[in-house]
Amino acid sequence: MYKEWRRPDKGFFEEFEREFEEMNRLIGSMMHSVGKEPQVYGFSIQIGPDGVPHMERFGNVLPAGKDENVREPFTSSISDEKNNEFKITSEMPGMQKEDIEVNATEDEVTIKAQGGGRRYYKTIRTPPTAPDSSKAQYNNGILEVTLKFKDPVKTKGKTVKVE
């Protein structure tokens, strides 16, 4: 990186060169300790149709104590009150549909996948849904899970007669 400016008559630059070599060594050892898998961390904020912002995080940089070899996929979820459905979209590139396991309960969906040298895991909280109605489809690295609401979503408010 900086080897081309080396000369035998370095003078006071010799100290700079030693510092650069030490920094290069430290950065090199840090990069080797991180591993071959890129470190990914992010979050998404979406405003749902109800006007409430929803924030979700994703990536493989997890809090201490979690398995560092598992990546949390980028996930988006939305309530579709018109069709009485809750939809979850999750990005999981490099997987085959046989590698993916989706488990649904009345109040959460768990997504696990392992294959192609990658592992994904995420639990998503849901409004009350009917797990028997759940459907999942995987195409081009995108998993789509659709669940029906347990009880039809009631319209908000009530018409009040003005006297």
C-alpha cells in the first residue's frame, strides 16, 4: 500500500514507516479475525397503512451471546386490512426452497434457513393470526409469507349521529 515511497535515505520518515507498518499489521490481523463472511447490520423504518412507523433490524452483527454465524435477514411486514392478511417479505439470497423452514403461531413467525454456506434466523411478532391459513412462497432469494388475521380487522371508530 505505501511501500513504493520507501527509500534507503528515509531520515525522519523512518518513524512514520514503522507506525504505518504497525497499523497495517493490526488492520490485517483484525480483518482475519472477522472472518470471510462480510459483516452486515442495518435497520429499516416503514410507515404502515395505519400511519404507525415500524422499525426492524437485520444482519449478522448480533448482540453478545448470539451465534455469530447466523445472519438475520432483511424483513418487511405489513398489515393488509383490505384482504384481511398479514404479509412478511424476507430477503434470503443463496437459499433453495428446501433449505427454508417457516413456523407460524398465533402471535409470531419464525424463519430458519441453512444451505449454500449461509444460515438465516429471524422471529417476527405478528398480530393475532390463524397459523393454519399461512402460505409461504420463495422465488429469486425472496421469501413471502402470508397469514390471515384470526379475527377480521374491525374498522376503526363508529359513526356518531349529530343532534
